[in-house]
Amino acid sequence: MLKPNTLRRQIERWLNEKRGLCYCDDCIAQALDRAPRRHVQDVTSRLGVCERGFCKYRGKCTACGNATVVTAFSGMWV
């Protein structure tokens, strides 16, 4: 099981690599070697509210095509 900070960094890096595209928590969890979806949702919720460049909103997931809540990164990552 991944530690919360490790998962957060993985999600940040993964979304940075796909800058401008949006993904649902299910697809992020699957892409990150089946990280627990609940943990992914906790991280993306915090990123979408607290971190510059990240946003969480209702949209269409780039990977699965479902209309749901998605997370995207469009800013400068440090």
C-alpha cells in the first residue's frame, strides 16, 4: 500500500505528464497500478482545491469517456 504522500506525488506527476487532459478517479487509480480509488479521490479532491494548476470539475474523462467528476492539471508544476 502506498503512503499518502507517495500517492500524491505519483498523481501529481502522472497528471503533469498529461497536462491539459482530464481524468476520473477510477482511471487514475487504474493507471497507477490499481491504487485504492478512495485514496485517489482523497488526493485529487485536495489537489483540486488547494494546489495551483490543478482543478477538479464535472467533465468527460479522457480515458474512459464517462461524464463524471474529473481532475486536470494545466499549470506550471514545481
